Amino acid sequence: MNRCFLGLLLFMGPALALAAEPPKTSAKLPRTPIACDLMLLAPAPPGVGETDSTVVGDIDGDGKPELITNAMYCKTPGLYAYKPGADPTQPWKKQLIQTGLHLEGTAAGDLEGKGPMDLVCGPYWFSPPAAGPFSGQAWRQHKFAPGFRDWCRAAVIDVNGDRRLDIVLAEDEYPDGHLSWFENRVGVDVQHPWLEHPIESRLIFAHTLQAWRNAKTQAVSVLVAGYHNRTHSEIFEAPDNPTSPWTRRVLADIPYGEEMVACDLDGDGKPEIVAAEHDPFKPYQSRCRLFVYKLADPKGTAWFRYMLDDRFEQHCGAKAVEIAPRKFGILGHGWMESRYVHLWRPD
């Protein structure tokens, strides 16, 4: 049986206080363990390492999603796109995007405004050849963040409302990571196609980066969380002029949190934050908690915290997935118990 730990979280600078209980709820999220059914998308050449950041997007415009992922921790690092055929259980068509660069942080979006999707990985972005993204021809490589190191987290969003997709980038494997948004001037300013606007410069192993726009106010928010013992998860809110300093709000301390996610779980038009602990060492691996944070204050200064489970560590964080129209479940996958994917779903 799932238990809920209920509390109202107040922001007091970097400190966090528990003040009151949120409204009572009878909602339950039963858990279903799903044994992983592994499928080989394509034969891997010798020396190809682990995937680190993966994104799904329709990069060829045929209305069907493709898979983009990278290879890390090996002698032949790279970025690849995979396209399923009529039978998705058969090997997928593979397109090399780049090789030779050890990059983390993948995102997809039409950065050029031409229709086809471009790809972001680390401080680089890649544009498809004229013959098509799966033509076998080489993708063009560009560097938009020369001051950033190669291991990052990335998000693509129109920050300043000019209908051009910008890039939000955080260095993710460093105790002194930077966070900036890069204004898209591609095709407008040949000399300066990307303008950096710093947001923060003291991030600690920022393994979470997600950006979204408020449907009512159109304001952009960025969620950042560090993978380290007792590092903060923070939300940065853009002002009316996003080139000015952003407002920083501390959400919580999540021990070894991995890849938190923002999603409107209850359909009220406001995103909730799904957060999971990852501590694979005994005895903590069987005591890690799964939380949902719900906004309690319209100004974003207070959140309700619900504990959904306290039994499993989540190596790759917990993901919100739409299991039915406007109905979301939460997926989790552990490091030590990697055979199973756990699904928490509403009754």
C-alpha cells in the first residue's frame, strides 16, 4: 500500500520548512512491476559505450517519432538517430549525427525555422543535410556555447517570445556548473547567431534540466536539480525581460536526485514536479522515496509534498507518461533492480 507524507513547503532562502498539511485526498497510485523486454534497435559496432541522454522526436517530418541517443564512456563516442520500419521489432535504421565528441545533454527542435528538426547535444547543435536526416549524408556541426564544457543538460524553448526556439543549457557533471539561455539569432545575425544570457553559475552536478512556459502568463520556468547528497532542486523564473536576472526559488533537497520532471498530472493547467531519490547502496537502496510536489501558492513560494512510495531507488529518475488521454502515470527504473520498470498509475 502506498503511503503519503503530506506537507506544505515554504521557501526561506535556501532553507526549507514544513508548515502544514495539504488538503486530504483519497487518491492512490498502485504500482505495477514490468519486466523489461529488451529489443536491439541496431547492431552496435565494437567499442560503442553506454547511452546517456535520449530524446524522442519527429526529426524527418513524417508524423512518426524517431529516437535520438548518444554513446558515452567509450573509444568511439557519438550521437545517433534511429528510425523504426514497418515492423518495430526488427533492427531500426541508424543515422550517424556525430562521432568523436564525448557529449551529454540531448534535445530536438526546429532551430532554423525551416521545418526539419535540428538536434542539440552538449554545447553543440547539429542541422540535417538537404537530402534528409536519414539520407546517410553528414549532418552539419555548429558550436553555440563556446564557454561551456561538453557534459551538459539541454532544453529547447522560446524564452523571449519571438517565435524562435532558444536553448537553455546547464553544465551537469561539475561542482561549479553554469546555467544560461542562448538567444536564437540564426539566419538573422551571421556574426552572432547565438547570444548567451547567464542565469546561474554555481550549480552542483545538475542532472535535471527542464523548461516550460506558463499557459496563462506565458512566463518561462526552468527546473534544475543536482545529483549529489543534499543538493538543492531549484526553479528559475524568467522576468518580463528574460535578459534581466531571473528569480531563483529552492524547491527541496533530494538526496541523490536524478532527472526530476515537471508535468501537469492532475489537469489543472499547472505543472507538478515528480522527484525520486537514487542511492544504490545498502541499506538505502530499499528506502528511497518517490515524491510529487504540487504548487500551493500562486506566487510559486510554497509547495505541497506527497510521498508516493519509499521502497525503490530510481537511477534515471522518474518519468511522467500519458497512459490514457489526459491521464498520467509515473515510470521509474533503478540501477540495482534494473530488470524491472515500475509504473505508478492512478486508480
